Amino acid sequence: MAVRAVRGAVQLERDEAGHMDEQVGALLTAILERNGLTADDLISIWFTATPDLHSDFPAAAARKLGIVDVPLICAQELDIEGAMPRVVRVLAHIESDRSRADIAHVYLGAAAALRKDIAQ
């Protein structure tokens, strides 16, 4: 098994805890499914949120999915003028037999515009 990194992001429609749980949960579920992963394959997950998101910690959505024994951390994204608003980004470290080229990075909805080169 190799250690790999998986990227992803989702843009929220509004800053509301329930909506964040739903959207971040969908992002994490898509990352796991598209890469053939289970929670046991996760090493750690970094979450960032744009400065306009205040309603909850993105990591709370992972805990609600049952990802309870994986180290998680949240940080604030840089406040860059003109950046896409209300975005949660994910950087997950995983154990996988997949090559780097075969890792599916997941950018949902409007967040696909952030990384057109790797969004699938």
C-alpha cells in the first residue's frame, strides 16, 4: 500500500450548519466511493473553509458519517479578493494501491471550476 493524497471541494449555497453537513458529507462520500475507499483507508483529513463560512466545522460532517477514529483538522482558507465564496476544500491522506494517476479528485458542483485540470 502506498500513501496517496486526494483533493476535493464543494461550494455551499448558504452558510448553515445543516447545509454544510449535507454538502461536506456528499463530498466525502463521493471521494470514498470514487476511489474504492472505506474509513479504514483514511490516514487523516485536512479541511479548509473560506472566511465567509462560520456555521460549523467541516470536520463535524465527517464525524456524522462515522469517520470517528481518523485525525481531522479544520483551517481557514486565505481571504483572496475575487476567490469563489463559501467553499470547503478537502485534502485526504489515504492508503491505496492506486497509482497517483488513478486517484479520483472530486470537485462537486460549481467547485469543479476551481481545478478543471483534475476535477472528475
